[in-house]
Amino acid sequence: PPPRAGRVEMGLRTTTTRGVFVSRCVASYNARIYKDEASVANGLGAYKAHHPAALVRALTHEVADLRTLRDKLSHESASTPRGTRGKHDITTGLGLIAIAYEALALDIKNSSATRPVDQSKVLAAIKTDKKGRDELTAGLKLLG
């Protein structure tokens, strides 16, 4: 089965970049990401009931939101070396999570009831997702 959806904990942070708070950018996506994660969890339930389209749609939507946030953050310049490192970790983490979800959505889309997603592909997606979440958490800690 696909990986269990988990929350991306992105609390309000205080590091500034060129007059724009990185924290506000991240915080502005909190609600979207929580909603996307809930949709992935609901899609996982539908997948288990042999309706993969809902999970593919949820994963694809979350990938788009994660990449949009990553792109917004990547265009900002950090004001401190610590902020630069934190922003880099956050954007790297968001990218890795998006890659994992995108690969999983493609694998699910190409699977069928008689040919489910290969366990090694699911484990690879879980591993990439975990690495991305670790990067994201490290970046948020640097900014917090």
C-alpha cells in the first residue's frame, strides 16, 4: 500500500528575507498542505477500496502545492547564513516530498487490480518522503 499520509508541521517562523517573512510564506501554505494531506489520507482509503483515482488526484494536487511553495521560497534571498541554510533545507525537503508523491502517483496510475504497485517502489517513495521531511524539519528548526 502507499505510504501513510502525515502532517507537515510548519509553524510560524521569524526569519526575514528581503522584507518578506519566509515564515509568512510557509504559514500561508499550512492550511493548503493540511488539507492536501487529509485528501491523501482519504484517497488512501479509496485506494484500499480499489478506487485509485482519488489517491492519484490527491497526490498530484499536493505535488503542485508543494512545488509552488518551494518555488516561492527559492526566489527569496536570506539575510543571514543560517537563514540561507534553513531556506535551502526547506526547499530541498519540499522538492523531495514532491518527487516521492509524484512517483507514487505515477506508479498507482499505472497499476491495476491484478497488478498492484510493486512494494519496492512504495518503499522507495516512503524513503524519499522521509528524507524530504527530515530536510524540511531541519530547515524549519534553523529558522525557528
